[in-house]
Amino acid sequence: MFLQLLLEEAEHEVVNLGPCVPDEMLVREAVDRRPGLIVISSVNGHGHHDGLRAIERLRATPELARTPVVIGGKLGIGGPDPERNYALRAAGFHAVFEGGRDDPDNLLALIDALPSSVSA
């Protein structure tokens, strides 16, 4: 909910699909809506595993292969991990945010840096 409010306050349109979105629903909604950015947020400690599975499905879908996708939140149970971040980026995420104090500002900066034809 925090991310939704942050993005809406920055005047970006947000479609929140809710918690624990099945991969098929995420892909279907993204194909139908053609978002400028997909943000995956995790609070459950297994976001790393969920994220790897989701990005594989998103990148395998031709209409979404180039859509910017970021992930953040509680991605594991042991705190931030550079190797996990690398694995997520290598799998196709544009950015990984693991709860750092600057994450909200960095997310907004990333959105601002996207091409003008892309909006969140």
C-alpha cells in the first residue's frame, strides 16, 4: 500500500493487483493494460523466489519482454543480499530495492528516467 500511495502522490497511475498475485494473472493484466512499469513488492520473505518465477513468465511473453520491471521489499529472510540482487537483475529486473532508506527516492528517480512515452 505504501508504494501505491507514494506513486499516486507523485501523480502516477497505479493499478494494484493485490497480494500474492498468481503469475498467470500478472501476465494477463500486464498484456491487457500495457503498463509503462511493473512494480513487484514483497513483504513475505520469499519475494526472491516469487520474483524469479514472475520475471521468467513476463520476459517469455513477447508483449512484455521489454517492459521495465522492478522488485522490492522483503525479498529474503536474511536481509539485503548482493548475490540475490545480482540474480534478480540478471533474470530481467531493471532494479532491485531491498528496503533501504533511499529506496522510495530511487524508485521515483528511476521512473523519472524512463522514456517520456512510459509512465508508471
